[in-house]
Amino acid sequence: QVQLVESGGGLVQPGGSLRLSCAASGFIFNIYTMKWYRQTPGKERELVASITRSGGSTTYADSVKGRFTISRDNAKNTVYLQMQSLKPEDTAVYYCNVQVGRSDYWGQGTQVTVSS
């Protein structure tokens, strides 16, 4: 079965950096677009970044452009989100996502807290 396991979250000061990882299994990783979302209490889940199967094309939410970088290692079945110049408003639970067929799959999420 499809499994997505995020890691790398934590507490960081404003201006700091974190790298999130999402280890995938249960599907052919290198033929699917992968996405990162985030969610704060009381708000809808927000698409942060996406990357095509080869890594040749990426998209970002306006709020993170120039600060976040999505990448993938198809040999390791892993997608990454490098986050720099973090702001308090980046505080959220970050989720990895893949759509396989008509089904959306999510990891358990990893908490990112940006605070001094």
C-alpha cells in the first residue's frame, strides 16, 4: 500500500532553515508528481510546492517563492522541501502528497514551528 512518511520538522528561529523529507513506498515513485502541503488550525490545507516525476518542473505558492525549494531523489524514493528564511507565518503541519489514479495519499505530517 502507498505510504508517505515525513520527517525533518521542528522548532526554528525566524530566518532559519529546515529540510523536510518524505520517504515514499508502495507505488512507482518516479512516475508521479509529488507535492508538499501545509495546514494551520482552522485553515484549509495549502499547496506549498510540487515537482514533476523527473524533477524537471516545479511550482510554488507565492508565499514561499524564492525561499523554499522542492526536489526529489528517485533512486531513494524521497522528496524534499528545503525551507530558508523561515517566517513565523510558515508555522504549520507540513504534509507530503501523491495522487495515484483517483486516490489522494497523505503522510502523517511533520510540525514546523517558527518562533523566537
